[in-house]
Amino acid sequence: MRQRHRSFRLLGSLLLVAMGVSVTGAAPAQAASPSPLDRVVPAPASATASGSPYRITRDTHIRVDDSRESRRIGEYLATVLRPSTGYRLPVTAHGGGGIQLRLTKGPYGAEGYRLDSGSKGVTITAAQPAGLFHGVQTLRQLLPAAVEKDSVQPGPWLVAGATIKDTPRYGWRGAMLDVSRHFFTVDQVKRYVDQLAAYKINKLHLHLSDDQGWRIAIDSWPRLAAYGGSTQVGGGPGGHYTKADYKEIVRYASSRYLEVVPEIDMPGHTNAALASYAELNCDGVAPPLYTGTDVGFSSLCVGKDITYDFVDDVIRELAALTPGKYLHIGGDEAHSTSHEDYVKFMDRVQPLVAKYGKTVVGWHQLTGATPAKGAIAQYWGLDDTSAQEKAQVAKAAQNGTGIVLSPADRIYLDMKYTADTPLGLDWAGLVEVKRSYDWDPGNYLPGAPASAIWGVEAPLWTETITKSADIEYMAFPRLAGVAELGWSPASTHDWEAYKVRLAAQGPRWEALGISYYRSPQVPWPTA
């Protein structure tokens, strides 16, 4: 039975919106009840129930202002709503009422928005297009889960009367996809982008090179992709992105307000490059291609000048393809590189990133060298990583290095949920849904100033991941929790409340055809 009444505390506002009770207290027929405000993920900064719901009908228009961005977001919303409602939902710059998307000056920041809903319509207001887009994602969750289906559904399509004011806690809310160990096509990456965007993720980190495969075409070193990209873990055919492919991923991600952060891992994790060009090896001998899963055995030759010609060319070509601010140079698990050589390498490579107009991002081992001014270190340690290693990262943070948190035993999406999980690994431990959500990025790293924490990112390494259904099973439901940790105020982070909101996402994922893990920790709907 659906509950007739539920109170939900969100930033001190008591929201008396229940699945069978209207905001005025009258109990309409169950089929005509709007979705509750307290089911939105990530939790909004402020949400207050007010007035009667709005009903989307065949007469509803999506009204936009004169900006190209507003119209594009309006067309996106119409594309989401038309298949399930069966309505035309014309996008127009004329008239009032219906669903209105407005860009205007206001206290919304780069990604915030305000959503006002009542009997006469829904208005989403933002200062920037990204905020308008994020407001549209919230509107989707205020509609029944069936709105996500690709065939006409019976409705009705009610939006609860409400005022929502929302801005993100952190500016970096990322997800990393490893396309090196197993290759994923442009369409598979686009599918994941759409899933990320629904939860207000704004960074797509692509791990484009590793021992098992080089996945981006570099004109000045063509064998990297043609030969180095010809295989993958287990010996499959591999693959790579042409420059046109990569540009299409970047374009598509941008249309969903995700910034692509490309990664070329170095000086370790480089066997695919070393196999492609013998001169990158200190002994001048190319190793065979690698299809296993061990790490730490490869290294570019730090002492050769050609190594830096190679790195310069790769960074130059990749930077030219990437409109975003960041370029990730890896730097992890360089076990075959001495500490002295590692420092020398990073001292020479980081300026090359700046030379081509990008900001350095590296795994947190970068803090063992001297991070460039403005660099970002991505922390992937564990709760029980040594105090010395954590202190090294915290010291860099104190000196101005930004920190993105990706603790492996919290939000590595390739970690098994339980010992019986058919996919994934367990070297960082078993990571059930509660564990992935129940921590605070603001106080996770001792000694790191709160101002140095740029946000969170959920990596998905693909040793065992071979298809989109595998990505989805390992990402959902944990990805939604990472998104909430990055977006929502710390005051909203409460597992008992969150797991109820998370449960409401299950029917939505089913409507979207997303394969997800039905964790026993979450009270999923039974029907």
C-alpha cells in the first residue's frame, strides 16, 4: 500500500507532500496524486510545498525566451516528454502559462535554478543554461516514473505545487569511464552521458590510455591508435576513437552540460604506447601488446628527449580537440619509475599542459612531486590509507592544490557490492550502497582545507566490464549517491531519508531500461 502521509525534513522545511495526500490536505484519487517533493535525487537545497499541482495536457506548450540555449533546452525537454505523454508539446517563445524556461539575472550561480509550480504552470528560472538544464532534470523527477518510457502511457501528468531553490555544493561532480581496458563505442558513451546528466553530474572523465589499449587517434603518432588500440583485456578487438568520434562525444556531453576531462595516463600504465613505438622504451625494444590486468610494470623512458616530444605532441593534439579547461595526466601506480625520475617527469610534463592552455589534473600521487600552480589532485586512497600519504595530499591542498575526492573503498564503481557480485573487483573492499553514500566529502581528508575540496568523482574501471548493462549495474544505484554528495547541502545527507528517496528511482530506471543492482539495503517498491 502507498503511504497516505509522509513528512520529510529538508533544510528545516517540513514538506507535507505524500503520495496519496494533496498539499491542501484533501485526499484525491490515488491515480491523480503528484509525485512527492521528497523523492528528488540529488536533494534540492530548499523545497517547499505550495498550492495546487500543475497538470500537463495536450494543450501544454513549452515556452522559452529568445536565447538559443533556452530553446535548445526546451527542445530537449520536449524530446523527453513527448514519447510517454503522446502530446505535441510545441516549443515556442510566445505566450505564458504551461512550462516556462527563463534565463535571467539572479542569485542562482553558474548551475543553480529556481522551480515554481502551481495550477497555472511550471516555471524554471536560472542565470546560466546549465542551471536551466539541471532544473529540467528536477522536473522530470516530479513527474511519474512512466514519463521516462518510450511509448504512450496513460498519465495523468501532475507536477506538485512547489517552490524549489537549488544550487550545488561543489562545482566538480564527476564520473570516470575507463575505455582502455575495455573499449566502449561512441553510442555507449552517449548512453552513459544521458544517465549521468539526469543526476546533475557535470564532468565526464575519459580514461583514454592504459597498458591494454590506446583509444584516441593522434595524427603525429598514428600507431598509438592503429596498433596500440587493437586489443583489450582478454584479447578482444579493442578499438579507438577517431578525432571526429571524440569531437562527437565532447559535443554530446556539452549538450548535456558535462565537461569532458580526457586522461592520458603516464609515465606508468603506458604499455600500449611502448608497444606501438620502440623508441619510447629505454632499451629501444617494443614489448608485446598486453591483455592482462596487472598494474605497475610499464614506464615511459624518463631520460630520453623523444619521450617529451611524444608527450608534447599528444597533449597538443588532445588539447586542440578538448574545449574544456582540464587535461588529466594520470601519474598513478608508476611502480617501475623511480621517485627521482617521477619527479623529473612531472616537472617537465606539467608545463606542457599549461603550454596548450589546459589545467593539470593528476591522481593524488602527483602530490609526491610538485603540483603545478592551480593543479588538481584526484584522491583515490582508502579510509585506512596511511596517515603519511594522506598528510602529503593535505599539505598540497594547504598549498593551493585542488582536491577531487574518489576514495576507492567508497565510490569506485567497479568494486563489488557483495562477495557474490558477478562483476567487479574487491581489492579496495566490498562497497554496498550505504557505504558509498554514508560519508562527507567536506571532512573526509584530515588537514585539507574545506576550500580545497573541489568535489567528488566516481571512477568506473573496466577490467570486468564489457557492455552497457555492466556499466549500469555497477553504477546504479551508487552513482546517484555520489551525485547527491556532490550536489546537495551536507545538512540533507542522511542515509535513512536518502534510501527512501533512492528507492523511488528504481521504477524510473526500469522505465529507462537501466540495469541496476537491487540492493537489499534499499526499500525498493515491490510493484
